[in-house]
Amino acid sequence: MEHDEGTSNPSNNRPFRDVLKDYASRRQVLRGGLTLAAGSFLAGPLSAAASSAPAAPSRKIGSRLIDFQPVPLAQGNGPLPAISADYDYQVLIPWGTSLTHNVPDYSGAPDARPGAAEQAQQIGIGHDGMWFFPFRRSSTRGLLAINHEFGTNSTVLGKAAPESLADVMTSQHAHGISVAEIRKTGRGWELVKDSMYNRRVHGRTPVEFSGPVAGSEYIGPEAGAMGTLNNCANGYTPWGTYLTCEENFNGYFGTSDPNWAPSEEQARYGLSANGFGYGWHLFDERFDLAGGSHPNEENRFGWIVEVDPFNPDALPVKRTAMGRFKHEGVALVEGRGGRVVGYMGDDERFDYIYKFVSAGNWRFMRSQGLSPLDSGTLYAARFNDDGSGEWLELSLRNPAIAARFSSEAEVLTYARIAADLAGATPMDRPEWTSVGRDGTVYCTLTNNSRREEADAANPQAPNPDGHIIRWRDSNRHVGRRFTWEIFLLASSTHGGERSLASPDGLWVDPENRVFIQTDGAQKDGLNDQLLVANGNQSGDDIEIKRLLTGVTDCEVTGITVTPNRRTLFVNLQHPGNGDPAVTNFPAAQGSGAIPRDCTLVITRKDGGIVGS
Ligand code: FEO
Ligand code: CA
Ligand code: CA
């Protein structure tokens, strides 16, 4: 979702004063720095799919890495997707597809939307981050864990505001995640209905808390805690679990109490009396900011939530050691000493990029019955204008943080404020992160229309079209220093076939193909899109090809592949913004059906590796 709300960072971590005058020559310097860093970086990240087979070797890097016919600018718009002439797509699991035979599939008919009971057994809305968990190493059968970020009242309910608790419950059931068994047959990919693994986790599912904030006053009392919301991007662990990330949770809260005013902490997380207009607080006191019976409810959201897709009985666990903010996603890699390291964006204007480092070797911790995600160190990034960077520890060991907070639980609950105090660099809306095989970390910075002062890491003011930054950490991901450069300024692509804006979804494959998904107004007449860039290149002319454009008014987001990388899954979110007059996709044009969020299964016509 391209969410355009106010800035909630009042800190003075304002951009550097010295805007670099010669951007090109500076980047040349940085490129040299990255190359040097590469020599000392030996530990590869987790493979593209931790639980999957090594990918088959591809053609030589640097020759024809990206060898498909791109979708031409002139074809990248309209009510239907457009895909490269070398590729095919099929539609899978649109919103309302039933996971069981107990309730019917929703057809998209405007007068027959699912109710709360049906929705709890159907695929949710707002398809976003996802991951394919193969059965053994299969590339034809596995579990797709998929986020359902949001759905407006007008689309989910067919009205502007809920009129009952049942309406609110329908909306809550449409959020969260689905776990769906899928398989490839002679007719293509299909959902396995009634699979023992099929599961919905939604806004009313019981959840657990773990890590330093569990049991603390900031979220307690925890009995009866439930729900995960605004599940944006995702991650996955080397032990085979799914991580779903809670982003704009503030939008679901509100109050009718005219005497309510946000605390400093609530304001920093964007909580307001009207929220985003969902109106849940009118019928569900849990979301009433002035309600007395759930005083900590808003602190129970904004976390990374671990779900075991292979164990439908296990409760989702909110991993509080990774901090509370508007989590976009998390890219988890194995660093020095077997520690797991997670790179995370906080998607708001002038908010930060974070890193979590587990306290110990993840295999050892798990052998002791400990979660590697329950204890560790949280950092926020400072980008210096000379191409160096520093990870700032967010703990009571920092005197500025200790002067404001009294416990680790408090620091993690209000991680944004701790990062303000530590002096992190305010970024242009950090979205997805991804780590290449050589250890280079990429992060999309989608846009920032309100930036007034440029700095080296956010070099455009304002920045309506976004950019992508990349860096290499020291000491195999666990160090406190890094070296960074700008990979791509979206504005540099406009007016030509490479045109893109507002990069958001991101995945770097093992050969450094950088898959870029967009969310926001595109230039040159385009719908939102999926492109593939050459991560082995630098400079203003890097190779970028358009693999897919979505339908009018949809975001293209979520990306995962089968272990053999012959099948790619991506999502179309909020097609036509729910308006059947714009598009009826995936139903036939002219059918009158409500356009529905869905997954596209993408393959090369010649059966080759996707992106090639
Ligand atoms: Fe849910 Fe920042 O995208
Ligand atoms: Ca976005
Ligand atoms: Ca996003």
C-alpha cells in the first residue's frame, strides 16, 4: 500500500547539511569502497530458499544475465497485466478463495461479499509479502505463506464504515496471513483444498509474545492477546519458519472520546483519533484508544511475527527482541559465528533502517530450546556522507537512551524513539531489504515528497520517485561498520524504456538479478510493475528490463520462487483500487466483478530460470 500519512518523526536527526556536489564522482569512490569490502566478505547469506536445493548454474554473469524481451512502455498500462513475450502467467488464490470445502469460493460478485465466518476460511485480501516452503526440495508442491496487508471497508464490506461488530470481524478476518498448500499439475498450479496445512491467521487469532517485552507492563496483561495486522513484507528463517511483518498498525486504532490526546510515544507511532478511517473502535473496544479494558493494545502491534507453516497448531509468536516499529520486511542472513542477522526497514518518511543480531549461533541456541530471535542486539543505521556507515546500538548502554528509558523492554517497545536518541539517519521511507549471495544488502527507499534537505544517502529533495541503496557490512554482518552506495535513482530512468518509480518489493537472486517491484505513481504512462536489474553493474546506465506490469491502480508486490527457480510467484494488490469500472481482473473484463488481489504464477516459456 502506498500509504500517505503525516510524518511522525519529530527528532532532530535531520539530514546532513552538505549535499554532495558531484554525485557521479562520489559514487565512483564508493564503488571502489564496496569492491574492497567484497574481498573481506566471505560468508554468503542464506541461500535464496534456505530449505531448498541449490539453484542450477545459469549463464555467465555479465553477459546476458537478463535476456528476456521486456514489456514495452507502450504496453505497460490498462486493465490487464502485460508480461514479457518470453513469459507466461496464471492466476492463483484470489481474495475469497476458500481453503476448505466447507465454504464456497467468493466469485467477486459485488452483492455477495464474504461474511465473517466465510472470510475466516478464505484467502484474505491485500496480498503482499510471501514465501514458498517446498515439501522436501520439491519445485512442484509446497506451502505458500502469504501476507494480507489491508483491504478498505469499501472493498471488503461494500460500505464506507462498519455498521456492526460482525462487519468489523469480517474486516479483521480479511487481514493477517494465509498458509496454503499448492501444487503443480498438468493444468498448472492449484490450491490443495482441505490440506491439513491450510490455515488462516488473522486479526483475531490468538498470539503469543516472546523476548524481552513479553511479560512487561508495556503489553501486559497478555492473556487473550490476539491478532496480527497490516502484514506487509516478510522474511523466512533458516529453520523453516515464516516471518510476517506488521506495518501501519496505527491505522486500525481510533476513538470517539474528544478528551483523548496521544502520548508522546503514541504520536511517534502515528496513533490518532481517526486512524485510517476503518472505524473498528466503534464496535470493538480493543481498538478504542480511550477504552479502559485494553490499555496496551496498540503496543501489541508493530512487531515481527513468526509462524511455523508446517505446524498449524502452533500459535504465531511476536518476536519482541526485533523491535517495534512499522515493519516493512526482514531479510535474514547467517553472519559470523552462526548468528542470524536481520535487516529491516521502517516505512515512514524520515524513519530508519534497522539490524538485529542474535546473541549466539542459531543452531546452538535452538539446540538449547531458545529462539535465536528472542535475544540479541538491535541497531539503527547511520549513513555518513563519505560512503561509510555505522550501526548504532539501541540499548541502555547508550547514555542518551538510558536517560529516557529504564528497561530493555521499554527500549524495544519504543524503538523509534531509541533510534532518534541514538542519532540514526532519517531515510526516504525504507521498504524491502534483500541480501545477495556476495553479502551485499539492498534496501528500497520508496519516495519522500516532504524531504526538504538532501543528504548523501537520500540525495534528492523532494524525492517523489525513490531510490535503492546498497551496502556491505563489516565482520560478516555482525560488525558495527558498513560501506554503502546508491544503486539506483528512480528518476534517472524516466523518459525511456527502463522507466520506474517508487521501488518497494525487492529480491536479489543468487546471480545478482535485482527484482524490483513498484508501488506508487509510475511515469511514462505505466502501471505498477516488476522489473529485473543487473546487480553486477553500477552507474546511471545499469541494465533494467520490465518483466511484468500489473493492472490499473494495483501494486505489484511479494516475490518468491520454487527451489529450481523455474517458477516465480508475485502478487497484484488492490487491483483497480477495488473499482469494477476500472478493471475486473482476475475475472473477465466486462463481467462487473470486483477486481481482486491475487497471486500470479510466472514461468519462462522455455522453462528457464525466472528473470533470465
Ligand atoms: Fe506495506 Fe511500506 O509497504
Ligand atoms: Ca509502498
Ligand atoms: Ca511495501
